[in-house]
Amino acid sequence: MATAQKPAHFVGWTELGRTLYSSRKYKDAIPPLRKATVIQPELPANWVLLVNSLGLCQQWEEALATERAAASAIPDFVMPDDTLELLYLSRVRSAVERREWSIAAESYAHALDSFYANRSEIWFERAATRVLSDDESGYRKECAAMLEHRESAGLRKFLVARACTLGIVSVQELARASEMCLPELDQSADSYWSLTQRAALLCRKGKHREALPILEQAVESSTKPEHNIITWVWLSRVQLGLGNHDAAKLWLRKATSYLDQSTAKPEEMHLHNWLEAQILCREVETLLPK
């Protein structure tokens, strides 16, 4: 291998990094690409691939730090448009993982205007950060916009409906969200996410007794805590709605114990699950009698 024969030469590291990147082995591509930029920092292509690899691996802070290092190494270099788009997303999600909710919410607004108007997950994340930044009117506007533009923007109906259960929307909006997402939920009827979302819609309609057995079924459908945590927080909320405060505390404690293992988002946990868990934990904690 070229890197073994000439470990101090950038060519071997570059070729290895590019080969791994082309094979979509982005995590494996990071070390050789980083080595190549250290040995020969004047090559723009290596910086681009390194930033892209970090972003695609959701290493947001490192992607931003690498952009700064590239700018320092090559002062006149400008990242290509697709990499700039990824860096924009890195800035937004970095703010999210630091729990800078208000900054993240405004950054998401710019991201949607600039790059991501048709990305369902960005719409959902912006709605979530509106709730977490205590912007109730902003949250309701986000949900109304998602419902209005779901067809023209090609938004995933499940994520639109999921956004509408993060907080309180109108009865009419909740009914629209339920109706439009049910076909997708039916297609994956036994999956934890489908069952949990079905129960969440019932919970927001005040139908806690109907939601409870669905959530109990959802708990049995996955053995992974990074999945189950969403079911746990909705079980806590449903039990609270039924007046079962001890049961609500039990499920809340289970969820917070998992979340409190790390100051940051658990690596194995999907960002959307983490955001929703943050919202529901705070909601239940606020509503539980002191």
C-alpha cells in the first residue's frame, strides 16, 4: 500500500481517502483525508472531501472547524455550493446539539429559505426548536405552513403529522394531520414509530385511554432504547393525562435516565427522537404536580 511505503507523502493518503469516499465509507475516509490535509494543506479537493465526510457522518463541529482550517490554509479558496449547503446544515445542527434553541430556530428559518425548502426533516427540526425555545406562536405557524405546503414542497406526511404533535395546534389542524398520515402509518403498522405516532395523535386529541394500549404494543416492537425512548415519553404523557402520576413519573424517569447518560445527544439516537424526547420530558415535568 502506498501509505505504508511512503507514509509522509500526501498522494497515498489522498488516494485512500478518495477511494473510501467514493465507496461511501465516509467515516473510514476521514483519517486518511485529514492526514493528507496535514501533509499538503494547499490542495482544495482534499479539504472539500474531508468537510463532506465529516458532515455526512454528522460530526457538525468538526466539519465547521475543518472549514476554518481550510480557509486559513488557502485564504482565497471558496467551498463549492454543495459543500456550503452541508456546512450551513452543520451550523444549524451544531446549535441544536448545544441546546441553543432560539439560535437554532432562526438558523433553520434561513436554511429553509436558502437551501432546504423541500426537505421534510428540516421543517420538522425547525418546528421542534420553536417549541424548545418557547415560541408557541412560531411553532403553530410552522405547523400551519407545513400543512399548507406539504403537497407543493413534497413534504413527508408522517413528519408533518409528527411536527403537529410536538405541541398544541388547532383541532382542525390535528384532524388534517391525522387524516393525511394514516396511510403511511398503516403501511408500517407494527413498527414502533408508526404505533407511537398513532398514539401521539390520539393523545393530543385527549384520547388517552385509546392511546395507552397502542403505546404498550410499541414498547414490545423494538428492543433498542434509542427507539423506545419516544414511546416511553409518550407513555409518561398519556399516564399523566389519565391522572396516573406515579406511572407518569416512572416512564419519565426511564426516559431521563437514558438521556442523562451524556450531556450531548447519544450517538446512536436519531436527532428527531432526541428533539421529541426533550420536548415531551419538559412538558411532563412542567405538568406533573410538585
